[in-house]
Amino acid sequence: MIITNIESIPNRKIVDHFGVVSGSTVRAKHVGRDLMAGLKNVFGGELKGYTELLSESREEAMDRMTAQAKSLGANAIVNVRFSTSSVAAGAAELYVYGTAVKIV
């Protein structure tokens, strides 16, 4: 599966269009990660626990979007975008969407 954030794939032709596909995941903060984040806010530095959480969330959302595209018969997803939103205190959704297509 080719996945890109541009509207077309260079040197490839889109021959079929399946519409919008998406994937999402909602994740809550971990108490241990919150404690470390509080310390990092005082001393500075990367919040590695949250970096890992977001990386895992992006991967899971992408996997779900890719599975949806494959089920439609697509072999590529173009114009991919990410979005995040807060859904509850301490929980956020990571949402990814794009257009499923068949390319040759």
C-alpha cells in the first residue's frame, strides 16, 4: 500500500477512486507518564512517554485506515491528513484520513 500526503503519486496513474478512508484511536494518559511529564515541565526536556504514546497512536490509526482501504480494493491512499482532538479529561483522539485509490 502506497500512502502519501500529496494528491497524486508521481509516475503512477490513478485508475479508480474509492472515496475517503479513515482510522482513529483514542488514548488516555498513563499516571506514570503524567508524573514524569510533571518533572520534565520543571526541568525541561522531551516527554518520551508521550512521544511513544503518540507514535503508537499514529501507527494504530494508520493500520486501521490501511485495512479499510484494502477492503475496498485500493492499493494506495493519497492526500493523507492527521488530526487530533481532546475527547475527555486526559484522553485524546488521533484521527487519520485520506482518499483510497487504485493506481497502475
